[in-house]
Amino acid sequence: MYAIEAKGLVKQFDGFRAVDGVDLKVPRGSIYGILGPNGAGKTTMLRTLLGIIDPDEGERVLLGSDRPITQSRNVGYLPEERGLYQSMRAVDTIAFMGALRGLSLKDSAEKGRMLLEEAGLGYAADRQIRQLSKGMAQTVQLMGTIVHDPKLIVLDEPFSGLDALNQAKLEKMIRAQASKGVTVIFSTHVIAHAERLCERIAIIAKGRVSFDGLVSEARDRLRPQVHLETETVDGPWRSALPADTKAEGNWWHFTLPTSGVEPLLTALVEGKAGIKSLSIERPGLHDAFVAIAGESVAAEMDEPVAGELL
Amino acid sequence: MKEIIRAAFVIARRDFTAIIYSKAFIFFLLGPFFPVLVGIAAGSLGGQIAREAAQPVVGLAMTQADSQKLIAARDTLAVNMGDHYFTEMKIVGDPAKDGARNPQDYLKKKEDNLSVVVTGTLARPVVTGTKRSVDRERADIELLAASALNPGALKLPDATADIVAETANNDKQLRTVTAQGGQILVFFLTMLLAGMVLSNLVEEKANKIIEILAASIPMESVFLGKLLAMLGMALLGIAVWTSVALIGIAILGPNLPSYPTPAVGWPVFVGLCFTYFIMAYLMLGALFLGIGAMAATVREVQTISMPVTMAQLINFFFASYALTKTGQPIEVFATVFPFSSPFAMIGRAALEPTLWHHGVAIVGQIFFAILLLRVGVYLFKKNVMKSGSAGRVKDNGKRKLFGLITVKG
């Protein structure tokens, strides 16, 4: 079963195709990352999936319904552009967001106080939002996103603007929700977050999804890299090295041959290369991203905004 | 539908609470008193100026005997005609003593403030002055001269007064005054509130809350909730203003002008005015919400709100004009055209006793308000919530104002 399914989704503004034929399947209970540079169409895609805006073409099914707004009680959404009523108290803000999702104000306020206590912000429950720091206000909004115990949580660039401590807290919260069986989808332009948290990812650029699957599948698209250090720099063993080998002094870097590492090791030993070190490195998500999305798109990624950590 | 209403009340409750606890609400409550105070101040000042301004005087430069007879005739007739009916008179010369003088010499004396000078005799008076002054005074002077020549000959009979409240002859004319009063009241209330709805939604967009709302509940609920909140605030305001007005009436009651009874009677008329106020507000509010939802910036809202306000003023004047054309095609059009319908129907309530017209009009207005709301939601979903490169200024420096008109930067 999928929490979200999209097929041929298109959304255009004034002739610009912000989302250009997106196919997507997000399994229930997974942590799913949507990776792409700024302007790739991540936010528009999420808004379209959630029913905030309607697609021009294509179909979307959210928690089994093709009318996403009918499932809003089961969804928690943290938009990229954070917004709160500045004169509202923290606890009232959470209560209001819970009431929007169908809770009674009383229950929502009680739950809000509990969540704030758990987050160590119980002392700020009765303060107005304008009296809170930016990080605290973001935490309040996050509490408002989960106060109604949603089955699906959608976070648009949730790490943006958070310091290291709050990023770690957010990662912990995401894992905690996922452990309860909640599906968590978040968009990011920082690959490291997706690599740490996600089982599955979608890579999006220029409104198109170029990869949708397990992180391991993305990484498996690239062969592991071998880094070899030898005592000698020449000898008959050199002919055993693959054609794509790059030499740096007595260091040799090359893609692991499809035949595996054993024939190579035999050739190195018999050729008296004198192996000082040998490591086989599985490609990271960044390498996979470069391979899938291209160098130019990858260059736009991982550029943290001021104050943002990888 | 149930969910739309439930969610609308969540929004309405939040907005209503936020509004009535804000400083702006105090100004909203005081708002209608400012024009009243300014009106009272201006009226009082105008009266003072009028009183202090030198009143024109008719100068008499006839023989002493003729002048005194003329003044005596003025005093006699003033008993019946009222003291202010005739212009004040003053003897400024006597040809027997001063010799024959050019009447224009008297008019040049600033301290006397003469509008005309009367020379000649009672049988053949000569009135000298500007054409306007002479036209105004000549008939009165002729009347007074005739009376002065035959004192006691002109006897005015004492008519007995038999007062009735209304007559069929002038009912319509008088009720038009009532209709206009109702129209003006509803128009100003509507404009005040619709503008506030617009500001509220723009503020929501500036706060960036709108996306959370749009993701959580149907946009219909957001729009409806905001309309209800403002309506609640308006009703609270009306309650306060009515209380103050009742206190004012209790204090000033006998001195206040009375309005002619409307054709449907006062209770029904007040009820219909109230209903049409709600309808006018819902329609204009829904229109403003649609505009506010489509606008990307406060500047865009300011750009469009002025023409919309002007259009609404024209609409109001149109409905006022139609008042005088009851039953004619233009008045029928004013009652059918949604934006002018509430005002035109207030006019009908004042002038015509038929009630079923109002039922039809109110149903039509409700339908149109819902239609406007849905169109606003549709345009919001179609044109708003553009993020990143999609919604911002394009490479060629152009973008679409309200998603409709291409503008630079």
C-alpha cells in the first residue's frame, strides 16, 4: 500500500511547467526524501500532492483518496515558508492547528502542552509567538503539524534555518514518528539529511522525477570505488588494473571490476605490487545523485543557506 | 458540507477573537462616530459663520414719512409671515434733508452692508442694486409699499391648522428619503467591512499562514470563516452603535428629524435593511476575498482596491438613481444585478409594500455570494501558491498581476 501515488502529474504557471509529468509512489510507513535543488519543483509537487493546488494533468491519490483535502485530518504539513500568528500564544497556536485538523480546541490544547513539555518548551506555552526565538517558533509549528497524530507527515525543507541542535532534534522526531508507522515525506536540497534518514528517495530536477526508489538502489547504480596504495609504482601487475584507473603517485583509484576484487588481488600479489592499503568504498548518495541528475544539477545542491548545517 | 461549516467556524472563531482583542477594533467601533462628530463640528462652525456674517439690509432713501410707513408695514406683515421673511430695513437717507443723491452712493458705504436702496415714493418706488439683489427684493418691496399705501386694507385670514402625518400625494417622495437613509447606512457599513476582509486576507498571506490553512481545510472554509468573523465583528459593532444611537435618541429624541414610515412598515424595513446589509457584505466580501487571494503582494491589493471601491460607489449611485424610477426597466435591472440588488431592494422596501420580491432577491443574492466564493477559491487554487521560480518574476522581467494581466517586474 502506498501513502501517496502520483501518475503523470503536471502543474504549470503561466506556461512554465513547475511539475512536469511526475510519477511517484511513497510506501506507507517509510521515510521518504525528495531531493532536488532550489527551484526544482519540490514545493509545487508537494502542494499538488496535498491538494493545496490542483494539477493541470495527471492523477494523485493520497492515503487512498483522489481528493487529498478529504484526508487532511490524517496529514500533517509543515510548509517551507513558516507562518504563525505573531500575537497568538504557543499553546493556542498548536490548539488552533489541531482544531483545523478536526480536534476539539480543548483536546488540542492539552496535547499541545504535553508536546511542548516533551520538547522542553513547557515554560513557553503561554508566551506569544513574537516573544519566542526563531527556533522555538519553528518547534511550535512542528508540534502543530503532529498534534493530531497524523498518518502522513509532509515536511517541506524542514531543516532550513535550524541550528545543529534543532536539526538533530528534528531528525530524532522524524525517526520517532516513522517508528510508530507514520509515513514521513520531506523535501531537501541537502543530500546528507536524506542519506541519514531516508529509506527511499525521489530525485527531482526541472519538475521531473529522474529517480524514485530505495537509497540503496540509487547507490547501486554506481560501482564501488577502489583506492589502492602500493610500494612500487611499476611492474607487470599494472596490466591487471582496470582501464579507468587514475594514478596519484603510488595511489591508484578505479571502479571495482565486475569480476570482483579477488582476481585483482591475486594479480597484485603475484606481480609483487606490495599492497600498502586497499579500500573499497561504496558510492555515497551524493555520487549517485551526480550520476542520476547530472553534474550541473548536483552543483546546485548542498549549498547550505547561512546558518544551515549539512 | 458539514466539514466546510465546521472548519469555517474554526477560522471565524480565531479571526473574531483576534480582531476584538486588537487595538484596531476600538478604532472600528469609534469609526462611525468620527463622521458624526465632524458633521456636528462642521454644522456648528457653518452656523456660527452664517450668524457672524453681515446680513444684507434694504436701505431706505425715501422721504422720512414714506420710509417710516414702509417699516411699519414690514413690522405688521412680519406678524403673519415671520420675522425673517422680510430683509431688515434701515433708513439711510432723506432727500428732503440731504438733497437728491445718487442711490449708488449709499451702496458704496461698506458699514451699512446694503443689498439694495429704495428711492422714489411709495406709489413709484425705485429699487437700486445688483440684478440678483433687485430680483430678490423687488416683489417684497412692492408688497410692503402697497400695504404702506393702504394700511389695514390687507387683512390676512387666520387659517386653522389640521395636521396629518402623511398624505397619499407625497408619500412616495417622503419615503424616498427613508430609502436613501437605509441605502447610505448599509453602503457605508458594507464598504467599511469589505475593506477589512481584504486587509485580513492580505495579512494572512503576509504571515504565510495561508498555506497551512489551505493544506488543512477546504479553501471555501477559509473564505467563509473570514466572512463570518467580519460579520460577527460587524454585528457586535452594530449592537454598540445602536445602543449609543438609542441613548442619543433618548436624550435628543424630540429634536431629531423623523423619517416617513416605509411602505413595509418599520419593523420589516429594519429587518430587511439588516438582511440586505448581510447580503451586500457577503457578496462584496466574497469579491474582495477573491481579489485578495489572487494578489501576490499588498501593492497589488492596493492597486485593485481603489477601482473596486470606485465601481462600488458607481453601483451605489446607480441604485440610488433607480429609486426614483420604480417599476421602470432601469430599476428592475438594479434589483436584479447582484451588487446593486441589496441597495435597490432597500429602496423597494421603503416604497412598495410587496414582500415576495424580497424573498426572491435574497435567494438570488445568496446564490450569487456562493458563486463568488467558489470562483474566488477556484482562482486562488489556479493562480496562487506559486513557489520558487514558478511564481516569481520571470527571466524577461514580466509577471502576471492577479494571474491575469502581464506586468513588468
